[in-house]
Amino acid sequence: ITEESFSKYLYASVLPDIDFMIRTSGEQRISNFMLWELSYAELYFPKCYFPDFNEDEYDKALEEYTKRDRRFGAIK
């Protein structure tokens, strides 16, 4: 079994890799949601709930994302 053969059977096999996942409501967990696809993703946990996640909150999330050092599993 290779990484490629395994990943082609996943739900998101036709989607690009996830770079950034936003989990609203202040919960700091992903509840087994797309674990394989999130392996190198940056995770963001704002304290607001989804109905309050507006354009300003999205801009804050993107600003935080741009400050991160993406290493894709490599040790610095």
C-alpha cells in the first residue's frame, strides 16, 4: 500500500490538499474530520460561532495563516 493508493479511496480524493482549516465555536478539536487530508494543514480555532464568522473574522484568519511557517512535517 502506498500513500497514493490509499488516498485515492478517500472522500476528498478529487479535491486538492487542505492547506488551512477553520474550526469555529472555540472548539479545539477536529472530531476525526478528514484526518488524512488535514495532516499538513494549518488549523485555526476562532472563538466565535459560525453565524458570527463574517468577513472580518475571515480576514483575521487569513492574517494569522500568513504569519505561519509552513514546514509540511519537516523539522526545522
